Amino acid sequence: MLAGCAVGPDFERPALDPGAGYLGSGDATAGRATGVSIAYAADVPGRWWELFRNKDLDALMKQAIENNPDLDAARATLKQANETALAAGGSLFPSLSLSSNAARTDSTGSTNVGIYTLYSVTPSLSYPLDIFGGTRRSVEAAQASAEAQGFTAEATYLTVTSSLARAVIQEASYREQIAASQEVIASYRELLDVLNNQVSVGTAARANVLQQQAALAQAQASLPALQKALALQQNTIAALIGDFPNQYASRKFRISGLRLPHALPLSVPSALVEQRPDIRAAEAQLHRASAEIGVATAAMLPQLTLSASLPTSAAELGDLFASTTTGWSIAAGLAQPIFRGGTLVHNKRAAEAAYEAALANYRSSVLAAFRDVANALRALQHDRQALAGYLAAEKAAKESLDLSQTLFKAGTASYTDVLTAQSTYQSARLARASAEASRYLDAVALFEALGGGWWNRPDNLVALANTDPQKTMPSVSGEKK
């Protein structure tokens, strides 16, 4: 009956503020706030990147999941944490040991027995009764640490996959910008040829040729920076999938090869704290800190140990465990700390302070998660507005450039008008390419902010932790906003 109690607090997840949400009171619905189609209370798929409908991206993700060294390290560390938790669980059971000895003795000078051999075997059993639950709290702490490592491993998985998706989108964006720059450069060269022809026949000034050469050189100078950025992204992708830079064969991603999902999922606020792996890891660390308070409290109370032994010794091996050579002993030992110089009480206070720190870290993780979702929603809203503006600006700039070039060739427009139109179109073209990529990048940010759907993957790393699956797998609630 005494073993049924355990000192220290029983852990419960901190309650979420009922007013927690992503958007301000002035936003009627999530969809209206973001300007894109939002499926409120929808689940996040386990392989969310497949919503972009690009087979090359899917293939890279598969390679990264299999070969990324950070993921390999996370899996190994998780295995270590699981084994440590299982090892801690062994302390709940009795300990059985066996010692044996064989001694050759010459006692001629003292007992006239002569030389003889004595064999002895001593099985012993020890069982510290966990009266106040200190051992159980230690096991609880170890299991919580394993659970935290499971969620930390899943956070690593999410970081790797989202980083790879971003790198692919950035590669596609740089390719789009390079193509736009090359198109503009070709246009500049075409106009330079026209100017040279006009100079040769005396209808244009040499100064116009020099100006166009300068504009062409400036446009060409912007190209190496984009090519450098593209190469760096390719090296990033290579590292994420476990390749060396010289081994990565680029699949030449383009923005046009990606598709935005028809509707982006948005979890209800109460589900977010169950889905985000960093929050769940912080919760598990809080659980461990709570259990450590019980460990420190139990260390201040009496410790009762039961033990038994069955020693036997004989001159012949066959006589071991005979009734005449065997004895037995049963004992119960009670230890009560009396004076440790304040060590035990300060250990308990330190455990309580560690719990307070873990609680603050948990709250910080929750706030960061809601901030990330809100940021992603706001970014998606402004992305759509920005892209619409850039598309309109690009269309107008292209029409202006075509018209000014036509008029210039006909002799009814000045070269300055053409030069201005060229510069405007180049800026609009590059801005539009960057804005298109931003929409995909912020969609990735939303998937990442919502936890990445790990609970919908049968191979999720949390399931490998030494925890109760019913406790770790979140359910998507249909609650109202």
C-alpha cells in the first residue's frame, strides 16, 4: 500500500489561453485575412511538399530523408534516449546477483587438515521498496526525456524538409530571374545594333550608342550575382540530400514547374500546441522537470530495502546447495537522511526552479508557434497583393518598352524614352519573378509553422520514442474559431 504513492507533482499540460489565436479581431475569417483559399480546421498532410505537385522535388525529399546526416544523428540520439529510458525502468524490479569463489588452501601448519579446496556460491536478491515513488519519478523523467528527444528528432525532420523546399524554390526563382535578365540583355543588344546602324547612316548620335553600351554592361553585370546565388542554392540542396557539391545533378527547377495548393490548411489554435514538435519537446522537458521534483523530494524521505541471500560452501562441487552446506539470510534495511549540510533541501529547490524555467520555455515555444503562423498568414496576404501589382507593372512596362522601341525605330521617339522603358521593364520583370517565389516560400512557412503533419506519417520519429502513442498523436478538432 505504501508503494502506491509517489511524492512530487503529477504532471499536467499547461492550459492554453482560451483567447489564443492567429489573427486580430478585425479579421473576420482566415481566408479573408490572407487573401488566399484557407481550409480552416483542415489537417496538414504528412508529406505536405507533394501538394506542390513536382516529382523532382518529391525525389529530392526522399533522398534527404534517407541520407541527411542531421536526421541520421537525430535518429541515433533518439535510440540512445529510448535505451536510457528502458535502462531506467529496470530499477523498478528486484536485483538478483550471483557470486562464486573457489579457494585452494594449505592449513597444514595450523589445523593439520592439509591442502583443501573450498567452493562457495552466494545468490543474493535485493529490492529497494519504492515507498515514496522516487524511483518511479526517475523512470518518469527518463521516459519524458525520450519523448522530448522524439519530438526534437521530428523537429529536425521538419527543418530539413522545409529547408530543402525553400532551397528548391529559391533555385527556381534564381533561374527565373536569370532568364529574365538574359531576355533583357538580348533586348539591349538588339537596340544597340539599331543604334549602331543609325550612327553609321548619320541618323543617331554617338552619345546614344555609348549610353546603350553602358546600360547593356550594367545589365550584364547583374547576371553573375544571380548565377552565384543559384550555385549557392544548388550547394545547399546537395548538402541537405547528403551529397557533395560535385555529386549533385541539378534538376533545373523552374517556378512554372511548381503548383500552389488549391487550399492551404490552417489548424485550429488548440490543435497547434499538439502538432508543433518544438512545443511538444518543450512540454516533455517540462514533464521531466516535474518528475525531477518528485525525485528530489523522495531523496529526503526514508529508503527501505529488502534483501535475501542463500550462501553455500563445500569442499566438493556436488555438495553445494546440500542441506548441510547451505544457509540463508533475509534482511530489511531502513535509511533515513539526518544531516547532509542542506544538500537535499537545496536539490529540491533547484528542481523546483528548473521546473519554473521549463514552464517559461514552454510558454515561449507556444508564443513563437502562434507568431510563426500569424506571420505566414500575413505574408501570404501581402504576397498575393504584391504579385498582382508586379504582374500589372510588368505588363505595362513591356507594352511601354515595345511601343517606345517601335516609335524610336520610326524616328518619332527619343532614345531617352527607350532607355527609361528598358530599365523599368527590367526591374518589373525581376520583381515579378521574386514575388512569385515568395508565395511558395510563405506556403512552406505555413506548413512548417503548423508542425509539418508528422502525425500523419506512419514512419514518424515520435512513434519510435518510448511513449504512449495515444498521448503523442494529436487529433484535429472541429472546434469553432
